[in-house]
Amino acid sequence: MSRDLNSSRFFENFTVILSPVVRKECDGTPRGKKEFEELAKFDSIGRIRLESPGKIDDVPKGLSGKERDERIIEDCIKYNAILVTGDKSMHAFASGKNVFTIYL
């Protein structure tokens, strides 16, 4: 998402909700940390608004990929959010749950 924000204004004025599952998955990787830094930068200059509901500690260890996807999709439903993903199976699963999805 940060690459798009660097090159265009498509996501400008969006509220980006970072699910606890996403935060837990991405915080442990250098690429994920870099993405969070970039999103925080865009939040600080008012291009987007970041929200981080829930607690990472509430996400159990050892969840399968399918269980993580289900939790992320549940958060999309709960917050009436658009799912942005590069995962084809998650895109299909979310679409089947009537979650609007942007597949990158």
C-alpha cells in the first residue's frame, strides 16, 4: 500500500485498519516493519488515517494460515472495511463472504 501512496493518491483519505493478526504477522519481518513505518509516515502527514484495534496479545500462537485469514476477514466485516490483499485464495474467500476486496 505504501508503494501506491508514494506513486499516486488512490488510497488518500482512506482509514487503514491494521488488524491484530496483520500486525502480529508483519511486525516480525523487516519488510513488514518497513511497511508500518511508511504507513505511519503517511498517517503523520494526513494522507491516510491509521487505526489499530484490538491487541496483538489476543492473537493465539500457532494459528494456521486459514485461521489467520478468517480473523482478518472477520475484522473487515466488523469494521465494514475493504480488504487489500495479494493472496488469491484470501481474495476468493473474502469475496465469498461479501467482503469488497482489492487484489494487488
